[in-house]
Amino acid sequence: MISAIKDKKWYPWLVVVLLSGVAFLNYMDRQMLSTMRFAMSEDIIEVATSYTGPWGWGALMAAFMWIYGLMSPVSGAIADRLNRKKLIVGSLFVWSAVTFLMGYVDTYVELYILRAVMGFSEALYIPAALSLITDIHSGKTRSMAIGIHMTGLYLGQIAGGFGSIFSGLLNWHTVFLICGLVGMVYALVLVLFISDPGREKKAVAADPNKLSVAKSIMLVLSNMAFWAVLFVFTTLSMPGWATKNWLPELLANVIAGSWAMEPAEAMNYAGPIAVISLAGASFLGAMIGARLSDKWVQKNVRGRVYTSCIGLALIVPSLVFMGLGNSLFAVILAILCFGIGYGFFDTNNMPILCQFVPSRLRATAYGFINMSGVLGGAAITTVLGNLSLGAGFALLGGVTVLSLLIQIIFLRPKTQNME
């Protein structure tokens, strides 16, 4: 099947579309847990508390992030050396199997362990997928290809946002079982249509220019532009993860106050509203930002950097109003603005990295960037579990200002694509 279509002009876009489906499942499986908290708390008592110690919701959410983050550099190094198709298919199958098994848990410890295993398996996906996409798409289509892939993440967030509704209709056990089964079947479909040009076993083994892991890491860490990208990505990942993990609860508090209802009841509305507003706006921002970036970089080598900066400029006031807004209209408007800005930023991260890091080191570099971003997100998830959510969101706006300045001052690429 692959040999018959991989030379077609449209095949690189087929790969992007298929990987968007993987990205959809990636974020749906991790996101829906955050909206099913109250349904699950009826069966697993520890889920009912925000406490971030050994037990509780914050610890459960952070478990995934710590494992995911620490595994990312290893995943990047692996993706720069092995067949990325096998990594993608294997990662999808394992985390889908974990999701399926979540349908059978009845204790907090079982749920905690499976959530950690999910972090391990999902970490293998992103470095391999983004590295593969940027290798098969030139500078003229690179941001759009990444943007389309990112839409899978956003749509997965939307689907995950309906977790509270689906769990009410089917019960949360059944939701996990169905989603896990779909993912395992989709992994088998990918085997038929995805290839990794230049990464066949014989080609990789015969590559005389293949670097050792230590040498690859040294080259990446000695690149000053890499550190600027790392800083910006990490600081922007904190509000990114904060919205994924805590925005439904923040919005539920606003809805409960505005509509005079209990937080548990408000969550039935807050989950879908928060995730759909955020992911829908991010989708729009990614498509606009990708198109603008691909056009702008043809005229100005800093076009991708400038496009990302526009996104950061939108994020700053959004976080302040999201955290301090006292009306439902103001908070939702801030969520929409944040989503558009984050889409501008999100769709250009890997394309900007490609301007400073050569192809054979990109997965390794992105692995470290992903680790730093996720660990920053884990830290902020834990902190927000013990602070006022509103004040925490507003303070993140100040951090984003610093990221904007770092990006403008230090990211000065000399080429569209570092070979």
C-alpha cells in the first residue's frame, strides 16, 4: 500500500492528515480526564480533592506531566536514530491500550499508575511526528503542515471537553473503553499508510554521519538560539498547561457565581465551554498564523519569529482578563483571544527551531524543549492547585511579557531552513 502512494505529490499531506488523527487521539485521551473529575469522584474518593500531595487531583494530573517531561529528551534522541513510523505506531497503540485499561480501574492507585504509563508512551509521539513532518515539508508549507497537525490536538481537546457529558450518558468506564479501542484500531491503520523516508533499517545502520547520543546533545546544548527557543517555549507552556488542566474549574467557578448553581453542576457546562472556546480559537489562530508565517518568511527570514510574537502579544492581556475577569462574557472573550494567540505561537515553534537546528538534531532538540515545557507545566499545575486560580492566571501574563522580549531580541535566524 505504501509503495504505491508514497511517490505521489499529495502523499506528504496525507501523512500530515493521518498524523493529525493521532494528535487528536493524543489530546482527547489526556484531556477528557480533566472534565470527568466529578463523575469519577463518585467511585474514586481521592479524585474529589485538589490536594497535590501523595493523593488527589493535582497529583494525578502532575504524574502524567512529570513522566512525559522526563521521557521527552530520551524520546527525541530515539526519534533522531530509529524509524519514526514504528515509534509513532507503537506510541499510539500503547497509550490507547492504557486508556482502554482505565475503563477497568476502581482504585486511585491503579488510575495513578496508568496515568504515569500514559505519560511515558505519549512522550514518544511528538518529537517523532514533528521531525517527520518537517522533513517531508519544505519551508513554503512547513508552518501550514505543522498547523494542520496542531488542529488534531485542538480538536482532541474539544472532544475531551465533552468527557463530562459522555460520562453522564455512558458512565466514565465505558468512555475510556471506547476511546482506547478506537486508538488501537487506528494504530493498525497507520501501518498501511505511513512511511519514514530515509529511516529504513538498512539506511539508518549504514549512515556514516550518524552522531552518538552524547555528541548530538552537546551540539544542541551549545546552540545559543536553542536556549532562547527553550526559554520561550517553557514559559508559554505554563499558561498552556494551566488552561488545559485548570481552565474548566476556573470557568466553573465563574459560571456557578453567575448562574447561581453548584460547582459540580457548573462543570457540566464549564468543561465543554472552556475546551471548545479555547481549542476552537487555537485552531483559528493556527491556520491564520501558519498561512501568515509561510508567506512572511519568504520575504523576511524573521517572518516566523514575528508571527509568533504577534501571538504572544495577544496572550498577555488574555491571561490577565481570564484570571481577574468577574463576568462570564469577559472570561470567555479572554479565552478566545488567548486561543488565537496560542495558535499563532504553537504552529511556529518547530518551524522556528528548523531555522536554527539541522534535521538530524531536531527531534533531540525538541525532546529537550518538550521536557522543559512539560515540567514547567507540571510545576504550575501543582502551584495552581494551592493558589487562587484567578491570581495565578493573571501572574502568568507577566511571565509571557518576558518571553516576548526574549524572542524579539535573541531569535535572529539567517536561513529559512538549517541543513
